[in-house]
Amino acid sequence: MNQLFNYLWEASLALALLYGFYRLFLRKLTFFSWNRAYLISSVIFAMILPFLSFKVGASSGTLPGVFSYSLPEFQFLESENQSSTWTVLGILFWVYITGVIWQISMLLYGLGLTAKRIVQSEKYHKDGYCIVVNPDLQPSSFFHYIFLPHYDENDPDQKPILLHESVHVKKGHTMDLLLLHLSKSFLWFHPVWIFLEASLREVHEYEADQEVTTAYSKTDYAKLLLGLLITESNNELVNNFNHFQTKKRIKMMMKNEKPKAIKKALFLLAFPLMAAMLVVFACDTGKEEDFAETLDIPLDVDTLSSSGDEIFDVVEDSPEFEGGMEAWNEFLGSTLHYPDKAKEMGIEGTVYVVFEIQNDGRVTNPEILRGIGGGCDEEALRVIRQSPDWIPGKQRGKEVAVRMRLPIRFKLS
């Protein structure tokens, strides 16, 4: 559950920052295709960012000569069986799931409503498009379907409308909206969707208007827009011909100056922003504590075991648990208990324990290299102290004491 909420806040913050960048630097630019690509890329980047993880500057293996034997990480998974009490996180979780189900249901309802209108309407096929005619429909598009309230092939006013909607079809604007609504279903609580969807639809209209005005007079097309002022469609997924403020679209069309190519450099500023988010959210420096320093073990001085023998960090034959790693994992799984305090506080993470296996196989001197609190450190030490004897390690055929390191990952399901 904690991982879910971590994902939600990271994706939400990334989405807000990326859209804020668009509003500040890109919204007024007339590079409509670039603006569209940026908005779609922002949504995709924000949704996948929390899943990304990179190791930066991590050391390959353990520190030279120190704790060379590192056992495989053991993950202790604990189910949160708290059916008798409703925690705040539990309530928020079910509120979130309810919202996701509702949003996906509305998306499916919109798709079904559109399909129903297509089936119940008269259809004409022209130039690879399917023209759907119904008096209740507004000029709009959905995939390769173009919706019209009436169709007259000889009507000169319909030609720019058909061209406008065909641009939506050709550029795949419906796919943009489906991606947007699907992403919105999982971050439905985020207010930025209202503005982001409006901006995306706005760019769609600008793209279509730009292509229409290369074939028709801007003045005549503007008059056509003014004459087609109609109410907004209730179908969210279609590209409506007059979805946005006509005044704003006409103003953008009437801009005579050509966009300066140098302004495209503003788009490059998005890369440092994304890189910064990758560093903050996805990069793991991999820097662990200096384990020797943590235990005050000098690297240049031989360490002695409790029996007075030298403790080896590297030996020819490493120690083995009786029955192998499968038996070791079975022992840990049956002995470890997730501390109640850690469960209440939602604490997860990896506890690093170091211990010695003496030349007679006894496990001694367990200590915490790095802990996470909440009672997990104490639990890890308790389990190591209860470990059965190991098969000791050997150096030149002689049984010797060996230092071991064990990462135990505590994780709530």
C-alpha cells in the first residue's frame, strides 16, 4: 500500500511540474506538433517515472577486504491483516480504488455511447474515412469516423469542415485522448488533468486549423467558425469541431508572423527538468555506509574472533548453512516476525546485519550495519542469535572464523 501511495505522489508531482513548464514556456508557441508531442510525452514520462530505478556510482560488490561474503538478500513479506480496524491509509486506498473504477467505467461508457451512435447513424465512405450522419451529432471525429449532423457532398461550407476533421483522423488525435483518459483514470484526483486536457484539445484544434487555412482563406474559414457556434459535446472522446473558444482559435489563425526556429530551443529546457526528476525519483546512488567504519574495524589491523583466532574476510571454502541456502531461507522465514511497531508506522526497508561464523560453526557477534528502526533492527539481531551452527569455512584445509553480511528486507504487502 505504501508503494502505491509513493507512486501516486511521485507521478502527481512530475505531472504538475511538466505541465507547469508547458504553461510557462511553450503554450504560446505556434509549433503545434511539438506542443502536442510534449504534452503526450509528459503524461507518459510522469506515469512511468516512479517505476524507474537506476544505480549511480554504486560499487561493484563489497568494499575490498571487508565483509567479502555477502549472503543473498532475504525478503520478509508480511501481510497487513488488520481487518478489525480501518486505518487512514486503508480508507484512502479504497477511496482511490473506487475512483479508479468509476473513471474506467466512465471511459468505457463513453466508448460504448460513441459505438452506439455510429451503429444507429447513416454512414458514407469517402477517401478512406467513414462519414457518420445523424441530426443529433456535431461536427467531430473519432478514429477514422467523421461525425456530421447532415452531409451534402456539394455543399462548399462542408468541405473545410471535412478537411478539419480529416486532419484529426490523420494525425491520430483520438489516440491522444484515449491515452489521456486512461492515465487520468489512475490519477483521477489530480486537478491538473482539467488544464492538461484543455491544452491538448486546444493544440489538436490548432493543428487542424493550420492545415485547413493552407487550402482555404483564413477570413472565410473564420466566418465559418463563427457561424457554427454550437454547444459542447458530452462525448469526451471525440474531437469536436468547435470545442474551444472560437475567438481564441481565430486569433491564433490570424497570426501572420512565422514562428522563429530559435524558439524551438525552449523545448530543450524540458530535458534538464526531466533529468532532475530522474535524479530525485529514480536514481539510487548506491552509496552504503563504510561498514568497517561503522563497526570501528580498522582495515589494516587483523581482527580477532571471540576465541582469539583471526577472522577471515576471504577464505578458500566459504561457510555453509546445513542444508544449503534453501534451508537458510526456510529458517529465516519461520523465525522472523514483522514488528508490530513497524507495521503500525508502515516501515519498510533493508536491515544489514554482520556476524561471525566461528571455526566450530557457532554464529556470534551479530551487529547492525544499517537499520531502519521500528523494531526491525532488534528482530534481525534476535533471529541471527538463534541461528543453528553452520559448517565453518576453511583456509588451507583448516577451519577458521569468517565474517558474513546479511541483508534482510522487511516489506509489507
